[in-house]
Amino acid sequence: MSITHEKSLCQFIYQVDGHSQGKLAYRYISVNKIDAYSTQVKPEFRGKGIAGELYNALIDFAKQQQLKIKPSCSYIEKRMERNNQDLIA
């Protein structure tokens, strides 16, 4: 298992044995603000915590880069309201 940050695609990709099982996509909306707009996990891999791992990678990235997040994705919005309100744009 690994999470790859494809910066050129603005995506975090969750992979097992080189196969993508989920991804989280974002886009820059200003120099210090990103819009996290999509979290997708393949149906056969749902319920295994993959979306949570992708979310954690996004939060770590935002903190490292001192970014605020506009959570357009409902999953990300719910998680941020519970855990990371300080990062909401």
C-alpha cells in the first residue's frame, strides 16, 4: 500500500501493488487555497479506510504548504468540520 502525490495532476492516489484503488483530487483556487473536490474509492475497496488515508495525506500536504482547503467534496467537508476546522477556507 502506498499513497502517491501526483502534483502535476493535483491528486493523491492510493495504490496496492501498482493498482489504483482510490484517489482524492484538488485544484488550486489561489496561491494559498485549494479546492478538494473529489474523493473516489473503487466499490470493491470501500469500507477499508482508504478515503480516510487519502484525507490524511491531503491534510498533511495542506499543513506543510500552509494552505487552506475549500471542501467541495461532501466527504472532505464532513471530516474537516469534525477534525480540521482551522484549515477550512
